Amino acid sequence: MNVLDFAHAFFSDTAHWHGYDGIPTRFAEHVRYSLEALLIAAAIGLPVGLLTGHYGRGGNTLALLATAGRALPSFGLLVLMFIWIGFGLLPVMIPLVVLAVPPILVTTYEAIRSVDPSPVDAARGMGMPETRVLLQVEVPVALPLILSGLRTAAIQIVSTATIAAYVSLGGLGRYIIDGLYQKDYEKVVGGATLVAGLALVTLAIFWAAARLTVSPGVRRGT
Amino acid sequence: MIRIDSVTKRYPDGTVAVDRLSLDIPDRAITVLVGPSGCGKTTTLRMINRMVEPSEGGILLDGKDIRQQPVNTLRRSMGYVIQNAGLFQHRTILDNIATVPRLLGRPKQQARARAAELMERVGLDTALAKRYPYQLSGGQQQRVGVARALAADPPVLLMDEPFSAVDPVVRKGLQDELLRIQSELGKTIVFVTHDIDEAIKLGTMVAVLRTGGRLAQFAPPAELLSAPADPFVEDFLGADRGIRRLSFFPTTELELQTAPVVAVDAGAEQLASRAGAPYLLVTDLDGRPLGWSEPDRLTAGAVDTDRLLPYGRPFVPGTDSLRTALDGAVLSPTGWAVAVDGEGRAVGVVSQQVIGEAIRTAHSRVAEQAAEHAAGQAEVKAG
């Protein structure tokens, strides 16, 4: 049997489509963990990135933190948090957020830094308050880059959220981990396919979000 | 009036950008700050809208210290135009222009209607309203920059090298447009440039600054050209300031000769009667100049227009200056300049000698006026 046969067998088994271990439930759990992790990471990364980018300070500290964050192995951190904190969503969220903050933070910082200084100077000279300069002049122009940072973070979260199953939580990782344990390769392949599919859906959502939110004046050639 | 009162800008590293500068910037006129790079002209301009705060001294707007009002209120009352326009690339042209009215809380529709009005005022096709900045040429973007600065109808306009990033042809168009707009609106404009020709063309008053941020001379352009204060100003004005000064002398009193002008279909009798002139200007049947010819080379009724000598650039008496007239005379191998009316029809010709006399007359008149002025001043003092 090859991978396609495994996948076919997994998805055509009606037993996989309902119940607490059914695809819809696991899919929803996976999306929920991913969204929560992304929201927390964005709530940390975006404001810090926007402010440091706007004032042009703290770039080196950011780069250091980002490198450190990227160097931390998510799985190791999960096990550590699990031992430390015990059961629950928190030990899962921490490694996911630690994974997602650096790309959001660093890209947002860089995006704001790279905005052409002359419209910013013009805006200030016309009497625009600083918050408006940031939100109405810098962010709209930096938006494509900011979104790309969020997209990178989202995809990393979606693929890494599978580790939640290691600490007895749900999500699509359940299939992979249970399947490996039970030597049920249909399940492993099915779970992996679903994670990959969700990553692609995430890409599509960010593409659509960019089409909707980025001004045609900024988008031009892209 | 904007009074710059003994202002110094010193940076923390010790460099002095502006050194005890005092200037009275007149209302409803264009005051140009000009000088080499590092002379503090941009710093001076940016101190007027508090983009830079002076280290010492102060700036008064209509007698009041500019620090008395909130900084953003001050800035919204002054239009600000910068090099490369600094447009917001994510906003349409219309919304770019509507920025300050929107900041002032005007409703969107009203702000946009005003923006459309300004597009016309600065010579932009309103069909461009929904475009984005990247779809416009550099010259058009700069017009948008000017329109945006004018949108809230501020009494003061600050312009920081606004035309230096566009090519010379477009720049000339923008300068002419600015003069036209200024003749309609009468704003108090402070204009920074490093280009002395631009300063002389646009300025009602020109402040020449020298490196280190010190004022070298503050005078109307004609005075700058006739009486530079020191070798620095003289050098900065360039080698041909005598010629450039002619831009300020009118051609109204030039005596034009009409005898040497003949139409292309002139008969033998007419040609014979003009034979005394060294050259004849041949025009087409509508009176537009075609070229010069020696009288004996012309055949009645059959002028070979290919063999005519070029006539340089014609001038419009009363509108153009003696500089244009002299230029026309120098350009033509005959040494004569051609005067035309608004439609380009020849109204007469004038020789280099006559233009030269007009220049001498103009010079002596300026000298007389200066002497009278000096005498008047002396009387005032004596009285």
C-alpha cells in the first residue's frame, strides 16, 4: 500500500467523520488552538513591532530575542512546560506563542522601518498626530510585509500544534500520534494530510486578506 | 508676517546648522531661502512649523510666538510641500489632497469636493482623482503635493526644495504654475532651494545663506544681482549675473522699426523702397516671421524661403524682458531681434545697438532711483 491508498482508506472510512475523535471535531480543535496561539502571539508581536519600528529603537534587542525564540525547540519546551505546569492548554500555548512571536515581531519592525520617510515627514509637517502617522501612514504601506510575518507565524503554528496531542490534548496531532502508537498508518497519513491541508487553507486565507486590506496603490506590481 | 528672531540651531554633537539668523518674512509674497548645502536653509524652514526646535531665539507669527499654540494646530495652519512630494501611496490622489481638511474634522464629502477644486487650481486633470500616486509622473505628483498643502487654505505655505527632483522642463512648468497660483491666492510662501536661478525667478525677497547658517544677504532679486553684498554672494550668483539682471528690465520702451519687415509676396517696388536696410525680415502672409535676408538677395514675388537666415527667438514687447530681446538679437546672425505680438505676428525689429542703449538707460534709471532713495533716507534722518 502506498501513501495515497492510506489516505484514501482513512478518508473513506465513515467512522472517521463523526464522534469525539472524528475529523470535524479534531479539525475544529486544531483550528482553535492555532487561532488562540496566533492571537496571543499577534497581541504581543504587533504592538511591540509597531512601536519599536515607529520610533526606530530596540532593533538589536529584538533581533536577539527573535534568534533566541527561534532557537528554542518547541517540542522540548512543551515537555518542560508540561512537567512544570501539568495538564491543560497552557503548556501547549507557551511553545506555540514562543514560536510565533519572533516572525511577527521582527517582520513588523522591519516593515515599519522600511516605510519611505518622506510621506511620514509630510504627514508630521501637516500636523498629523503620531498615532495617526503610525496607523494611517506607516501601517497601510507596511501591511503586505506585516501580513507576511503573520502568515509565516500562522503556518508554523498550524504545523506545530500537532504536538498538543503529546500532552493528551486534541487536534489533528491526535491522529498522527495515536496512529504511530497503534501502528495504524492510515491514521498517520490521514492526520498528516489534514495538517498539510490546513496549512494550505491558511495560506489562502492570508492571500485573500491581503487582497482585501492592502490598498491598490501599495499592491501595484505584486 | 513671520519674524525669525536671532535663531540658532545647535545639534548635540556641536554642529551649528543656523547661526543667529534674523529675517522678516513679508506677508503675501514669496521669500526664498537659498544657499549651498549645509547652509541651514531647510533647518530654518523646518523651524517655522516646529519640525525642528531652535536652540536659541524664537519665531513670531503675526507677533505671537509660534510656541504659544499646540504644535499640530500650528502645522495645520501652514501648508507643507517637500521634495519628492511625499504622497501617501495607499491613498488616491483625491484623498491625499483631502488630508488636512480631514484632520481638521471636515466631513469626507466636503473635503473631497474641496480636493477636486484644488486639482483644477494646480492644473491637474480631475480624471486623475481616483488614481494612486505611483500612476502619476514626478511633475504631476509634485502638483498633488502643492494641492495637498493648499487644501485647508492656510495663509502660509512652506516649500522645501519642491521642484528639485524633476527635470528642467517640468520644473519650469511647475515654477510658472506656482507664480500663477500665487498671483491668484497671495499666500505667504517660504521657499527653500539650492538653485539661484529658481530663487531669482520665484522670489519677491531672496535670503542668501552661507555655510554655517549665517545670513549673507536679504534683498529683492534685482538688488541681489545689481549689488551683491560680498564676494560670497557674488560668486554664488554665478558669472552671468549682468545678463540675468536684464530679466528685470522691461521692453516696453524699446523703439521698434517696422520698415525692414516685408511679407513673402512683396512686390519689386516695395523691395526697392527698403533697399537701404542691411537686412529685411521676411514674414509669411499672416505676418509670422520666416527669416532674414539681405535686400539684394530677394526676388520680388518669388522669395526662396529656404535661403533665409534664422531669426533667433522672438520677444513680446511689454511682456518679455530685455534679456529675452537681447537673447533673440544675439541668436540671429544678423544681430537683430524680432518683436512679435501675442499671436506670433511680427510687429517690428530692433538691433543690438538699440537694445544696448535701452540697457544703459535702464541702468542709469535704477541708479537715479537709488540715489533719490538714499537722499530721501538722509532727509528723514536729518528731519
